[in-house]
Amino acid sequence: MRSDCASCLPHKRSRLLACTIHTVRLALILPLFALAAQAQQHPVSFDRDVRPILSDACYACHGPDEANRKAGLRLDQRESAARVLTPGDAAGSKLFERVSHPVEVARMPPPGFPRKLTPEQIETLRQWIDQGAKWERHWAYEPPEKAPLPEVAKADWPRNPIDRFILARMEAEGLAPSPEADRATLLRRVSFDLTGLPPTPAELEAFLADRSPDAYEQAVDRLLRSPRYGERMAMRWLDLARYSDTHGYHIDSHRDMWHWRDWVIDAYNRNLPYDEFTIEQLAGDLLPKPTTEQLIATGFNRNHMINFEGGAIPRSTRPSTWSTASKRPRRCGWA
């Protein structure tokens, strides 16, 4: 006989739902166990590891925006976040319970929110809470502290303190440094890095012939003195500042912005200090007795798209074009 009669269907549905929830729970929890088993016992930093997760996935509903805040909870403030944290006990923490909940409708971020937490991010939150949920101010407000040099197994490899940090991380990942490149490759790499151009045959020959201990340092100094250095370094800043010699919209008319571009290149070649580099671009015109160069620097603020639309409303720009008879604005050049 068939056992799928109408009276059995509710029981089957209940068993199916229970199995589904159990499967979802395992799908969520098992990756966390695997990550926890593989996780290194290094302290999780709130500022470095946790704040970006909360900012990306939680602040939209539990952040500084009062209009959109849910449940009166702010995860950007220590006092408010303490309501859902049990330091040292992630399993008993409301925050971890909600971000790892097996039922989707009860899991945070809620269904429909464009961002979801990955198993790695959930595991980071668990480790942070289990390690005491230590809160930190934003790194910009913390004074820098000199870190102790890490211990490394290959102690004869580092040539300077930075090398020790690099090697320590490589050893932690089970990696080993590559053999040192030959001199021609080293010059080619540093030339591309600092100028965007390969070394000339004459430069390569001179470098290979120079057997002095500081030959590489001299090559770096030569590249830093090259005008090509400023051009290479300026590329990223120009991209971020949306540099363009055209307006950017459908007409895309020409505009002269290359004076500002040349100022940026020259600033790198002059090794202008970063505070002056930013101040002169943001507010060079507000400095006492600004020079022409400082005024040109403020072209940074002009690097946006400009629309010279022919259909602008005359009432907003030229009241004299109004027709006194119709009280309507006249056509702007075309019928």
C-alpha cells in the first residue's frame, strides 16, 4: 500500500522541515568548526578585523544613522554594543547567536539585505568575543607603537627589521623566500616600479659594471631624481582624483586641466610633504597670499563631471530672457 495518504502529509512535512533546519544548521556550523580548528591563536583586533565587518554588514541598521536604526542598537559604540556581547563567551553572546542562527529569517543581516556574512567573518566575530571582545578606538586616534621584532627560523635571511616581519609572516604561512634575483632583473624591477620605464642599455651596462656595495642604492637615487618618477607616482593620484581634460558627459567638451596634472607631477618630483600636498589641493586658495602654483593646486576640486546642457531653464539663470507677455521662459536656441 502507498503510505502517502492525506493524514500522513502533515507528519511528513514536519519531518522534512526538521531535517531541513538540521541540514542548514550543519551547513552553517561545520565550516565554523573547520575554521576554528585551522585558526591561529593570534589575537583578533577589533579595529583591523572586526570593525570592517560591522561597518560593512551591520552599521546600516545598527550604526550612527538614527533614522534607519533598528532596536535602538548601535554597534559603532561600545556602550550600546555591550547589550549584545558577552565577553569571553561567544556561545552566550546575542550578537554571535544572531549572525550564526541556522534559520535564515532570524539570522543577521536579515533576508533582503544586500550583504551577507561569510563563514570566515562569522568565525572572526566568534574568536573576537571568546578572546574578550576587546574594543579599540579607530586606528587614526591611536598613537603608533613600535612593535617588537618577531622571531624567525631563518635568522640569516633578514637584512633589516622590515625583512623580519615579512619573513615571520611567510613562515607562518608555510612559505619560504625566493632566491635573490640577478642584478639585471633587480634593476628592471626597480626601474618599472619608480619610473614605469625599463632601464636603457647604457643604464644596465653601467649598473652591471658597478661592483660597489651601494650600487643598488645609487641606482634607486638616480631613478628618484628622474622626472619620470613624478609621472609614475602621479598616475594613481590622477586616477583617484578623476583627472580628465574633458567634461565627461554626453557632449564631453574640452577643458584645460593639465596645469593641475603638471602640478601633481612636480609635487612628487619636489618630494612635497604630504600635509602640504593635501592642504594646497583642498584649500590652496585659502592660504595667506597664495601663489599661482597653490591656486593651480586647487584644481583638484574641479575634477568632476561638468554638464553644459543646452536645455537649462532660463528662469534659473537669466531672468532677462523671460517673456513679459506669456510669463514663460523662451526657448534656448531651438524650437
